[in-house]
Amino acid sequence: MRTDFSPEQLADPATAVAEAVIRKCVHCGFCTATCPTYVLLGDELDSPRGRIYLIQNMLEKEAEPTPQVVRHVDRCLSCLSCMTTCPSGVNYMHLVDHARAYIERRYRRPLAERLIRGLLAAVLPYPGRFRLALALARLARPTAPLLARIGWARPLAAMLRLAPRHGSGAATRDTPRPAAPVGRVALLQGCAEPVLKPEVRAATIRLLGRLGYQAVLAPGEGCCGALVHHMGREEAARAAARRNVDAWSRQIDEAGGLDAILITASGCGTTIKDYGFLLRDDPAYADRAARVSALAKDVSEFLDTLALPAGDGRGLTVAYHPACSLQHGQKITEAPKRLLARMGYRVKTPAEAHLCCGSAGTYNILQPELAGKLGDRKAAAIDRLDADVIATGNIGCAMQIGMRSATPIAHVVELVDWASGGPAPESLSRR
């Protein structure tokens, strides 16, 4: 795509990256076929190609973002299916992230939007605050139908519907050292997953321990920064990345170092693997961030390289839902399915597996109508498989699909842990 940026504009490193991304686009339109919002709405401006046009025009003119541009960029899920489809290698992720940061700096949203987005940024990345918010949400749930009728309050209604009806226990911090460890890995503690589904961390620690790996939780580590990054809060995302790079660097520099930094929420993994890019212009962090990104691995990606014992899948059929952040963001498509099959499960994948379920971080809160349609579509496709259990590798997907399907849902690592000697996943034991 031809661009018309001035030399002065291209002197800015972020603008230069955006311009290089735009120039790679050849208008082919392949991305429209796999873009969830275009599939739903049929609007060219709600496709990656259409958004690239809007972003290019805004950046070249250094224009104030218009409500139209903001609306179409906000509707993007950042599922990155377009990057899987694109034959030209357009890094749409970096372009839309830059556009969101530009909009955040230059566009004044309506008051209600500012308050809701500020609330999400102040609560979700902090497990203690998030746990308290969920307790309050359970009390306020009866007001959800009323709030859903008020335009500006629909995100609040979505939050209340998403809140689990019952609280979860605290995530385990006990990481016993195997008698003769074969390796040492750090686990991302995260923010949402340990509050919503702490059993995922417990299953991961148990499984790694049986395989001889010492799992450590790095003091000082926190939210990966993905939630605020996708809302355009670039500096907050960089601050989160720096904090985690510091925490993990201390573990890397300890005796024995780290074999990997393991992530059980694939949405976080996509962001952490991009820390090297996010902090590329920070001389104090660029090299260490790149080192962290190189060590980051999804838990299924890591386990797939190990010699696991034979598993007892109990004759169960598993419907595997590939999270967008895993299949499109990290290009990990076969490892989770191989793991489940190696553990004795029959694995099925639903139709339209490339399409997003509508979770996408805070998308199912900020864009509840579109997210709801995508969630219903995904759950219906999975239910047609008539499986015994649904497996996924991302907490957001588990919540989005779990509220729409009667089939129990578990993390891939929970099923691997169960088949190799661990307890049944809580979602299955309840059934």
C-alpha cells in the first residue's frame, strides 16, 4: 500500500513501524474472510483492510481521531486471525496497538466510557481488587437486566453476567521442589486466572512436579499488561512489562537459571512474547525484555516437548477450542491437540475454529452485543460435537464459552494432569 508520511513523521520510531506495516498490505482482501467482525457485520470498515485504511489516513494527517474511526478500531477483537490469513505478512497486531495508543492520547471519550474503561484498568490487573469486585458483582447481579436496557450501562451489565455465581479458592503458592529436579521454570502468576480458576495453577504445579521440574513464582511479578495495552494505555503496559522483566531477570540470574517462563493463559503469552518489541526503545530494558520473550512458552508448547507417561483418557471425547491468542498470536496449533491425544483423549475441533469466541480480554465487556453473537456462535459449533468436555488454554475463552454451553470446560493442563495421575478437574467432578 502506498503511503505518504513525511520524513519528520518517520523520524518517530513508532510511526516508522506503523508505516512499514501499512506498506506491506496489498489490498488483497483475504483477511475479510476470517475477520469475525466482518463476518458478522459485512462492513468493509470492520475488516482489517478497512481499518488499515482508516488508521493510515489518521496517522498520515496526524488527525484527531473521529468517532467513526474510534468505533471501528474499538470493534477489532485483536484476535489476529487476519495475520494467519495474510499472504503478505502484515503485522496487524503492532499497527492496531499503535492506533489504540494514538486514540487514547488524542480522543476524549464520553464520560461513561472513560469511567468504565478506567474501572477496568484499575481493577482487573490486580487480583485482590478483582476478587473483591467479583464478590460485589454477585450481590449486584439481579440489576443486570435493568442495566442492559441503558445504552451506556451495557458494559456494566456484561460484567455482572460474566461474574461467576460462586467464589473460587485462593491460588496455591506452594511450589515444592522435586527431590532431583531436572529443570527449573517460572510460572506466570497473572491476574484474572488465579482469581477465576485457581485450579489451573495447582494442576500445572502438580504436573510439573511429577515430571521433575521445579516451579517458582517470581516475587514482584504481576499482570502481564495485556488488558491495559489493548485499551491503548501504552505506558501502563510498558510499566507492567518492566516490572515483570525485573522479576523474571532475578530468577534467570539465580543459580540454575530458568529453562522457561511458562504461561497458562494464552492471551498473556502473546503479550509476554512481544515484550522485546514493546520495550525495544528502552535502553535499560530492551535486551532483558528480549531475553524474557525468548524464554516465554505456553504451557502446552513446553509440555509437548517432554516425554510424558502414558495417560488414561477414560474414553472421553474432548472438544478442543483453540484460543485466538494461541493459534493466531503465537502460531501454536497442534501442540495442545497432540498432548490431549497422547494422554488418551479423543480430540475433536469445531467448525469455524479460526473464528474468535468474543472474549478477547475486555472485549466481551466493552462490546457486549458483538461478543455475545460470537460467543453464541462458538458455543453452538462446539455443542454440535457432542463432546464430554471442552478444553481450552485461555481463561477468557473458558468464561465466555462456559456461560453458554452445558458441557463442562477445563484447561488443557487440567486434563493432562488428570490423565497422568492428578485429580479430576473441578468442572468435571461437579458434574
